[in-house]
Amino acid sequence: MENHYCQKIVVLCGPDYSCYDCNQHCFFAWKKSICDANQSLTLFKEALDNSTDAVGMSTPEGKHYYQNKAFDELFGTIGEYPPDTMYVDKSMGDVIFKSLREGGQLTTEVKMYRKDRSVADVLLRAYANKNKDGKIISLVGLHNDISEKNKDAEELNNAKVLAEESNANIRSIIDNTTENIWAVDKEYKLIYINKVFQKEFFDGFGVQLQQGDCILDKLPNTSSKVWKERYDHAFSGTHFSFDDEIEVAKGVIVYVYVSMNPIVVGNDVIGVSVFASNITERKMQEKELLKAKERAEESDRLKTAFLQNISHEIRTPLNAISGFSDLLDKHELSDEKRREFISIIQNNSHQLASIVSDILTISSIDAKQARVNCETVNIYELMVELEKNYQQFAKQSNIAFSCIYGSDDIKPEVYTDKTKLQQILSNLLNNAFKFTEKGEVEFGFSLKDEMIEFFVRDSGIGIPAEDLKKIFNRFYQSDNAVNRKQGGTGLGLTISFSYVELLGGELFAESEPGKGSKFVFTIPCIK
Ligand code: ADP
């Protein structure tokens, strides 16, 4: 037999020392005397023992005849027919061997037993060695334990899934909250914006915000500068919060509570996240509460002032009445003096009656007891009567007085409460004369749509703007010389206001200090 040195001896030398490639007697077999079967594998072993892959070889029939060091370590010594002992799923082994015999090579992941019988994920790359004639001479399997890699990949994948889940959760919370939430990068570009903020920004400024937009460019110029300063403050690493007032349309204010937080990665601030809640309702309630508190305090103050005032107002005529009544009792009084005293007593009685009547009226209004007693009233006649009543008084006070009837043919008859209408006009006229030292007082009416509009105008001291809002409040009196000198209860306008309301109209005042005042009210023109 010719000595044969096969180049591929490492791979191709079969267990019977014949060459699988050429079928001739192997070089090692030829050297059988010095190289027995084990020796024939020495080179082969040396080469493969350095491999990290666990290499195993089988005859085409599947009989295992070689394994390298890595194979030893991974699988230990196995029986002749590996599928029986190596593969977790025995049928896998048969499938692999069958497919190698048919197809020549495969790469697959398969579960195999380690030598300690623990299960490993193994990447198997296997192929069938064929000779020149295409005959399979051996089956070679390279096994790589990828359990750790798989575990890492699985852990990585789990972490990724977890991160995605928590990201989705956070996103859903952020998107479904009632808070406005957004974040910008260092160029003030939106890196995140939730739907609430998108909507509120659109409702407020008519601008549809998108991720990537520069928020400063989208704000009105007036707000842009101040917001830039706020972002810059947060970029410096400061967390802060504040209440803000935003005028979204003329006269429409939205109140927001804003919290700004730097987004820090490592040592760098890479952006700013912002949380803003609409607190308009709360602010409004606070304002209402504050107003109510102020009103309560004002009312308390006014009541105290009223009590002091009223005791003075009642005591003055009462003292006069009792004082002059005592004097009347004296026999030596002349007739003239007696008449004078009687007149004083009468005037003071009227004054007292009027004060008591005002207090009773206010009480009945408070108790919602004031009733409207309607009758057909000829407005023209009522005005003529009032004009007559005040003419004499105007003459004495040297004040020009006139009634403006609109047009002569307007003599409306309306169905209303005559007494209340008279009292409203009298209260306004009394005030007009009271607060006018010289000049003129005029009053009148005109028809306006379905209403009759009355006015009382004077050229008196007028009312400061800050008092104009308060004069209809009960007991309120401006601090002026007339009030200090002549007193009053501060109830006349409150009564008038309530009566006008009861009659279905409105009362308001215009005034300019030093120039005079005009009180205007309406009542429905019901025939
Ligand atoms: P009183 O006249 O008894 O003080 P009112 O309720 O009638 O009470 O008026 C309240 C306050 O409104 C007055 O004290 C006065 O300061 C102011 N006022 C009302 N009418 C006039 C007016 N025509 N001109 C100037 N001030 C007025």
C-alpha cells in the first residue's frame, strides 16, 4: 500500500486510520508502528483544543468518535450516539443529523445538556465533510454555549420592555393629567409637549404648538422676554415656581401656577421641564372671598358709623322737639314765638319721621317684605306735582330749577308703584338740592324703547370716582363738608336703588367732582 500523506489529515483521518478523503491508508496509519490510533489524533487535538468552540465529530452514521477540550468541558464524556444524551429534545439530535446527511450544513440554536446536566443554549454550526466524490466522510459540530449571551440579551430585552412600558405609563399619565406639561431644550425648542398644554396654548393664543417649535417664537412679544428670563433661570440649575397672570384676550385673564425644573444629565442642564396648572377658578374664588371679606368689613364699619350717625340724627330732632315742647308750656310766650316754636317742632317731627321711615323701609327691603303696589300713573302729572313741590324750595335756596318733559305730547300713563316712584325721585331731588350750593337742578324723563328714563341732574359738589362705586351701599356717605354739616343717614340712595330694581329698572350715576352729578334710572313703560 502506497504511503499517503493527506493534507487534510486533521479533519479527514477516520477512526480506522484510513483517509476519508482518498480512502487510502492514512499517513498516521502507515506510521502505525510509531503512531497508534491516539497519536494519530494528537495533531488534530492540539489544533482543536485551542478552539473555544466545543468540537465533536461523528461518522456519517452518527457515531461519535472525537471531541476537543472545550467539548470535554462543556459536555463531558458522552456516549457513542450523542442525541440520546446531549439534546434536551432527543428528536432534535435526529433532525440535525438527518439534515446534515441531507443538506451538508446547518446553523441552529439548540438546548443541550451540559456535563452537570444543566441546560445550555447552544449555537450549533455543523457540517458534513465530503470527499471528492461527494460522499460524506464525517459530521463535524462546533458548539458554542451562548446561554450567558442569551441571558444578557434577554435581560437587555426585559429592561427595554420595562423601559418602554414605564415610558408608556408616564406618557399616558402626562397626557391624561389636567396639568400643562412641556419641556424645552437649551435652544428653547419643545422636546416634549402634552395634549393639555397644546390645547390651552391654542385656546389662549390661537397657535398650534408642535414638538421642535421654539416656544419663545410662539409666544406673544410681550410674554416672550419674561419667559426667556424664566427659562434661563432654570437653565442655571434652579428649581422654582410662581403664580402667573396671562392675558389671553383683551380683558380675559387666565391664572396659572407654574413650576420650572432643570433637566440634569450628569453635571449638565440639558433642558427645562415645566408644569403649569390653571388656577383661574381658585384665584377667582380667592378674589371673591377677599371681596366678601372687604364687603363684610366695610359693612361692619358702615354699620358702626351708621349707629353713631343715626343716634345723632335721631337725637337732634328729638332734642329739638322735646326742648321746644317744654318752651311752649311757658305762659309768657308771645304768639309769634309760639308759632315759631311750633314750626320748629313740626319740622323736626317730619325729619324724625323721615329717618324712622327710612330705617323701616331698609328693614322691609332686607326682609324682602317690600311690595310693589301698582296703579296707572300719569307720569306727566306726577312730574308737574314734584316740580311744584320743589319750586318753592329752589327759590329759597336761590337755585335754578326746571323739569324737562321731553316733548309736550309725551304724557305717558304707566302701570307702576306711584309711591315708590315718587320716593325715588324725591330722594334724588333732595340730594341734588342738598349737595348744590349754587347753580341749577333739573329733572325730567324721556321714552327709551320699552322704558321710561328719568334723570335728576345738578351742578353741585359732585362725587369723587372712588365714592361713585359705593354711594349705593347702605350707610355710605362721602366725606365732604355738606355731609359733615348736614348729616344724613346714607340710606336714601340704597332705598332708591332697591326700589328701582323692584320696579324692574336700573339706577346709575355719573358725576364729576366740582361740576355736578347726574342720576339716571329707568322703569318699564307698562301701559
Ligand atoms: P344721605 O344723603 O342721607 O347721606 P344717600 O344714600 O342719599 O344718603 O346718599 C349717599 C351719599 O351719596 C351722600 O352722603 C353723598 O355723599 C352722595 N351723594 C348722593 N347724591 C349726591 C349728589 N347729588 N351730589 C353729591 N353727592 C351725592
